[in-house]
Amino acid sequence: MRSALTRRCVEGMRRYKGSFPSLVINTKGYHPQGVFAEAQAEFLEPDRDTVSKLHSQLKAANAGVVAHFYMDAELQGVLGAVDYPHIFTSDSLAMADAAVQMAEQGVDKIIVMGVDFMSENVRAVLDYKGHTNVQVFRLSDSEIGCTLAASAESAGYKAWLNKARKHGNSLHVVYINTSLLTKASAHDTVPTITCTSSNVVRTILQSFDQIPDLTVWYGPDTHMGHNLVSLFTAMSKMSNEDIQKIHPAHTQETIKALIPRLEVYPQGTCVVHEMFGDDVVKTLRNEYPDCNHTAHLEVPGEMFALASEAKLAGKGAVGSTSDILNFIKSKIDHAITQEGPQTIRVTLGTEAGMTTPIAKQIKAKLTETGRDDIDLEVIFPVASEAVAADNTIGTGIVPGVAAGEGCSTAGGCATCKFMKMNDMDGLMDLLKDINSNKSPAFLKAYHPKKYNETISGRSTADVGGETILHMRAFQATSTLPDELVQHVKSI
């Protein structure tokens, strides 16, 4: 049985052709096409009682919420509807900064909705900023893992880092999607700086500019590493003028020189992005030739290549979740300046949790400008096998294959099972426990993991946190900190 929202949305809506499910967004609402899209749209208009209860519980707990874009659709829908100043949804880079801002405004608890490395990152940055008294909570008393983070804890990754150390004049650029222990162990082996998909290109370009004869070792995300090589190869064919719009110190010659000195870890993947493979891309090329295409830096090469081609033509985006969202918003901004009915079609080459911020922000923008003649169609390149039956909810299906992996081996990704360990029930239960004054011993299970190991006489938090602080210094100044540069030159 379809939900009331779905029944209301499909009446009189314009239909769009294509094999993949999609969600059409306009001033009239949200119009899902296909069961996968229905599951994404189900909670865009949340229950008002739930919204009110969450507002009351957050206020009573004096708690702030920082959530990743990949959160459960119900959770994002409710969070977006709560009129409370201390809720922030973003990519991983901005989550810790938002937590600091909330702490400065008087919040004494931060609830992190994401996987465990995100709560560890928030804890490390709060401590660095002097907010050691602010408590940080996760939504589960169990580990909220990440396949990519796990790959960096393997013996193979340690051996790869030892190879980097022996090579000399090496800098390890580690993706933020790793544990604090991984960052600490890596930094003890070879000088390390954390990066995100938002800043990795600038980090690598600046590193090669600042340190002569450097070799950069990027890990653990293999797909992102290969995509970076592809991106730099494409840059090497651009004019010097265009290259210097990306980084003022680089030219064709310097870009060509850095490519063979960029080493990529060969065995690290994210289960969510792994399935945007060749079959999906063939369908996109054949059935959606005029669409805008987007791809997260973590997706396999086929999808990345498609979005990169589209980007060169002004019809695509590659990068972080924020890059994808900003691209879609820019397309809508341009459409608003044009007269007459328009349809903007965009394929979403990342986790489907991005649907909620896209839908909410675009509908608000179109409503604000009174453009009821503009449609945004978000296309989900997901195979039919990437949904499973569940008769306990209104749509009758949930994103994710029956085995629960969240992706289909036929190609096309649904959702991340680890991110979806964060749900509405978990948030309400945690707030209830906090507000009922559960003992610190009970609540300890919900805190980020504390590492008791020492590394070269220093705490894991201190050593691992240093890699994050190096990134924050780079973000603030656009240069690598002297301490890191000297560390590289000393080995």
C-alpha cells in the first residue's frame, strides 16, 4: 500500500522516462517515480508530533546535533523540521566545526549522527578548542563501523605505510573516514595529514608545491585515489591559465611531474560507493544522455569518468557531498533567471541520504522565487535488486538488498547500513536516557571510543588528533603547517 504522501504526489504529476527511479521536486511537493524513490520521499513531510517531541527533548537535554548527509531519511526529515538552533547536517568536514560553534553557544552535549570516526573527530576537535567538558554521544552502544575505515586497519595497510617510510620524503594523506587509532599509527610511521573529499585536491596540490621531490601516499580509498590520478591527468592537458585557477603555483609541467609521485593504496573500498559500476553507467549513457551527472570522489572509475565528462561540458560535478549539493543549487539558480517551464535532470552518484537536503533546499528555493514551472528530477542510478520488501512500512519496501548490505551486485547503490544504525528511535531513546539522568556508567557506552594505547610515549588521541589539526591549519591558511613540513624532511 502506498503512503498518503505518495498517493498525493503522483496525482497529476508529469512523468519522466528512464529505467532508474527518480524523485521530482517542485513547488507542489515531492513526486516519486518507482519504489526506491517512494522510500526516499516517505519522510520528507514528517509527523508533527514527532517533531515537537524531539524539540522538547533536545531543549531539555541542552544538546546539539551534528549529522551527516547520509542519515536515515526519516531522521533527516524530522531534524529538518525542528525549529531548534543547534541542529546541523553536512558532510564530515563541517560537522566538527558546527559542534564547536554549538559549544561556544552554551550547549553541553553533542550528539553525532554518523559512523564512529565522525564522533572521534568531533571529540578531538572539541578537546583542541578547550571544550573538554562538553559530552559527545553516538546513537548506538555498539560499534558503528565503516568498511573503508576497516581496510586501513589491515596488515596490508601497515605494510604499505612502512614502504612509504622507507621510501623517504613521503607524506601520507589519509582520508578522514578512518579511526583515530589508524590516524595515530600512521602518523607514527610516516608524516600524516587528514583530508576530506572537499579538500583532498587542494591538499595534494599544495603538498607538492611546498615540498620539493615529495611523494604523496593517499589512502585508504582506492577508488578516490584512482579518481584523483584521473583528475590530475585531465588537469595536465588544461591550459596553464585554467590550471592556476585551481592552484596558482601549478602548471602543465608540474602537474605532469606529480602524477607518478602519487601513490594510491590498492585495497580500500567503501561498500556504498563500490556498486556504481559499468552496468549502471552504460544505462546512464544510453537512456540519460542529456542529464546532468554527479559523482562522489569515492565512486568507481566508470561513474567518475561519466561525471567528469559532464563537468567539462558544464553539466556535472565531481567531489564531495557538498560539491554535489552546491552544483544542483547552481543549476536551479540559473534556471530561475530563465523564462518559461524547465526541467533540470540530475543523476545522484552518491549515497541516497543526500536526497533530503537536496529536496528540502530546492523546494524552498523554488517556492521563495515563485517558480512553479521548474522541476528538478533527481535520478537514482540503482538496480531493482537494491530494494527489499518490508510490509511493516507504508511503501512496502526499504532501500537495500535483502541481505542488508545496502547495495546491489547488479550495480547501483542504495544506502549505507552503518549510517542507518542512526535512526529516530535511537535518538529519542538516547535523549530519554540523558533527560532521566541515567548514570555516567550507563551512558559511557554511547561516548566515542577512548583509546588507552600509547604511541611513542604519547596518547593515541594526541597523535591521531595531530593529523586532524594539520588539516585544520591547512584549511585556515591554505599552506601546510611548518611542523608537518619539517617532519616530512626529517625522515
